[in-house]
Amino acid sequence: MKLSRIAASSSSLLLAAVLALAGTGQARAADRALALDYVALGDSYSSGLGAGSYDSASGDCKRSNRAYPKLWAAANAPSSFAFTACAGARTSDVTASQLGPLNASIDLVSLSAGGNDAGFADVMTTCVLQSENACVNRVNQARGYVDTTLPGRLDSLYTAIGSRAPGAAVVVLGYPRFYKLSGTCVAGLTERERSAINGAADHLNAALAKRAADHGFAFADVVQAFTGHEICSGASWLHSLNLLNVSESYHPTASGQSGGYLPVFTAHA
């Protein structure tokens, strides 16, 4: 009987020690989360153009309170948060104007960049205003740029980020496919044009993923998250051509930021 009581007592002490250690581990994990320093870089897909509720102080950068970086920061309360993403930014613009908050203490960086380098806006303007052949030819030019020139520009940007924030986890976010093929649209671009644009988005994402992996960064693919919510889906999370606000055309809505980009980024952060 005494041995049983001693054994029971020892078991109780062991259990208490395990629980105490578990509690300490959880507390330390919580402390690490609270101590996290986060910087959000990139172009309009990170600034939140198209989502509304813009910070007036951000001017033409159109940083939205509904953009995924702001939503993530609000949900996770990092100890510091710098939001420098800017609509229209190319990779060189990010390097020149957005890297100021980066330093050795930064833990997390998010980034979307490359679409403007590849001529995203000009591709869509050509496809909307010119012929089908002109559209497809312009898309193919953009694909050629992604193959020949963009990798070097991404390398320069990624190297700059890595050197300024060597301890940070860097998450490179991709771009959605714009169109649901054979969808609900009865006017506008042809199926051939929509297919070419979707293919170019996949091509760009593949290039981003390759360069990110080569630099030890994570690539966050949003294509699946937007599947069923493309233009012509009947439940789009992307603005189609908006003649009343052309700059927001082909950008994620507030739902695209919260339902598309945010959960994908959260899964990689």
C-alpha cells in the first residue's frame, strides 16, 4: 500500500511538472508572438488598392485598412508593424522606397511585386481596347519579360531584403488568375484572351516561386483561394473593368483581401 501511495505521489508530482513545463512553453510561445516585428512591402495587391477605406496619409500609394497586412496585424497584434506597400510599385521602387523599416530585429516580411514590372496595366489596357491578336501578342511579350528580365530584378530585391533583415521569415505572395473560363460573362474579352491572361498569371507565379525558393523565402500561392471567385464566376473577389475608377480595375475587392490573401498569408506567416 505504501509503495502504491509513493508511486501515486510521484506520478502526481511528475504530472504537475509536465503541466508546469507545458504552461511555461505556451507562455514563451505567446511572448514570442507578442514580440514579433512585421513589415509589409509590395505593390497594389499588398497596399489594398481596390479594397477601399484608404489611409489618406498614404496618398497615391492607396494603403487600405482592409488590406491583408492591416488585417493580419489587427488580428495578431505584433509588437511593431510597418506598412510601406504602394500601388504601382515595381521591384526597383520597393528597393528604393520601401525597405527603410527593415533591420536585423525584423521577424516577418510580406511582399507582392513583379506584376508591374511585367507590364500588368499595359497588358490589360491592350486587351480591353485592342484586338484579340493584339491582346495575345502583348501577353506573350509580358511572358517573355518574365523569362528574360524579371528574374534578375527579383534577385536584386530579394537580396536587398535578405541583407537588411537576415533573420526575417519572408513570404512572397503571388497573383490570382483573373478569369473563370466559360463563366457568367456574356461580353468583354474573348475566351482566348481570358485564357491567355490566366496563363500569364500562372507563368508569373512560377517565376516568383522559383526566385523565392532560391533565396530561402516562402511562396504563398493565392490561385486556389481565389478559385470560384474570379471575374466571370458570379461571385468575384476581383474588380472587372471599372470606368468610374479605372485604377481599381482588376484588383482584389475587400473580400479578396480578407477571404483570399489574408488566410493564405496567415498560413505562411
